[in-house]
Amino acid sequence: MTDILSGVSQEVISGIALGSIYALIALGFTMIFKATEVVNFAQGDLMMVGAYVNFFFVSTFLSNSGDPSAWTFIVALLCSIIFSVLFGLLLDFIINRPLKDEPIFSVIMATLSLAIIMRALVAMIAGPISLMPISPFGDSSITIGNIVISVLDLSIIASAIILVIIFYSIFHYTKWGIAMQATSEDPVAAQLMGIPIKKIYALVWIFSALVATLSGVLLAPRIALLDTSMGFLGLKAFPAAVLGGFGSIPGAIVGGVILGVIETISLGTLSFHFEWIKEINDIIAWFVLIAVLMVKPNGLFGVEKVKKV
């Protein structure tokens, strides 16, 4: 019994780490939707591109210095952040601005097309062989009783908490964050009040690309292999966003953590006792989503919108 509890506890911690990454990706979905009412289906592939870019910078700096010091990873991360800001601006120019007044379906199809194009370009540039990202923490772990916790998982959880606090503070306590909230509520009224809508939309896409890149940097060493299929992992965060209540930032975080814990436990303890669960692990998230939506159609934190006629 003690071994089972220790195993489940370890899986829960690992699931929270995985769920933290899902939560960050879901946060990217949520930010775009709140500001533009568009579902950005390229979010997972933005994460994949960010992971590849960070791998490129880390590999370049390591080849020059030969010493995998902490500064190597920090400078590579800063370069990846700069890339994500520029890439977010580019996406605003090629997707959001040209299609701003077009039907939402057209914008959604544009994001799907962007996802396919990014996947193909990365495969052409990086090649078909999977890459092995280097973890800044190696294989180090912490033992508490019978529980062995990876330092990488702890760093992912801590990083996710810090990032969520930063984004929450930006959205609620800065001029641009309040302007983003006003724009998401009523773009026309916000524009009449003097809020620069175009700059706000550009800022939203920058934040979305930034969150995706940071998610990719955190996820890459955890999955050990880096290839273009990583973009599909990003789509697992979509049910997390819907589960929490699409458009709700707290909901995206809670939904991501819930699905991460469920996925980890189903791959561990549950699949050990019930082998058939391993076969349906990839769709368990969708089963959970359907079950929750049957009880709460707007998600855990979603608010029903009432249209006045």
C-alpha cells in the first residue's frame, strides 16, 4: 500500500509539471481568443518552433564554448525570447491584420494553414531525424522518503508559477494589460476610448508566441526527443483550455494541471493494473472533457454569455 501511495504521489508531481506546460500553452489559446475571438490552432506548432529555435541557440553556444554552463542556457533562452517577440509581430502582420475584418472561419483556417507550413518548414530545415535536447539540470533528482522527484519537473512547476504570476500582474496592473482586457470585452468601445487596437492585437500575438516558446523550452528536455510531432502535443492543451472554460485564464491553468495529472496517472499506476488504459491514453483527455462539458457546458470557470435582443 505504501509503495502504491508513493508511486501515485510521484506521478501526481510529474503530472503537475506536465500540466503546467499544458496550462501555459492553453494560456496562449486563451489570450488570442479573449482579444480576437479566434482559436489559434497553430499554438502547438508555435511551441514546436520555439523549442527548435532554443535547441539551435544552445547547440551553437555549446559548439563555440564547449562548456554547458548555466549561462549557455540563459543566453540561449534570452535569444529565443527575442525570436518569439519578432515572430509574434510577424504573425500579427501576416494573419491578424490582413484578416481582421474577415469571417472568423477564415482566420481559423489561416492558423491551421500556418501550423502545417511551420511543420513542413521545420522538417525541411532541421531534417527528419529527431534531436536530443540537453537539460540544464541533467538527470539530477531529489528524494523525499520513497518519492523521487526530478529537478527538471520542479523547475518546470516553479517556472510555470512565476510566469503565471508575471502574466497575471501584466494583465491586471499595467496600462497595456488593462487595455487588453478592455479590447477583449468590446473592441469598438475600446477604440472609441482611444485605445490603440492594432497595437493591442500585436501585443496579444507577441504574448501568445512568447508563451508558446517558453512552453517548448520547458517541454523539450522532458520528452527527451525533439521532432515536428511536438506540435501535436501542443494540441493536448486545447481540451485543457476548454475544460477550464475557454477564455478564462484561471480556467486554462486549472484545466492544464488536471489533464496533466490524469494523463500521468493513467500512464503509470492505472495502466499497470489495467493494461488497456495505455491504449487509450491519448484520448483520455477528450473523455474527461466530454464528461465535464456534459455537467458544465461552459467549462469549470466559464461564464455563460447572455445575448440581449
